[in-house]
Amino acid sequence: MVRPVEVKAQVELLVNREGRVKRALVMAGRNPGHRVKFTIRGDVAKELFGVDSLDGTSSINLI
């Protein structure tokens, strides 16, 4: 799911690491030209996207 985010907007990022979901507030910054690769699996992927897993590359950049 892609959503536009304004510079300096805070968004919540959910990360599943070793079976535990971590929540982090991040602030979008200006695009330094980097992309973030991600994989979302399990309950979080099912709840948020209705799939078993999701791999991708961000369309926004996190600083």
C-alpha cells in the first residue's frame, strides 16, 4: 500500500523481527535518493494487506 507523506509528517512503522512486532514513529524527510527494501510476513501481512507475505521497495525514503 502506497500513501503520499509530506516532509516532516510523522508516520507509524510496524516492524516484525524474530516474531515480535515493534512499532516506531518515524518522520519523513527530503529524499536523499535511498530506497528501503522490506518484507512483511505473517499476521501483520494478513491483517494489513490480506496476504501471507509482501516483499517490496519503498516509494518514500526514511531518514
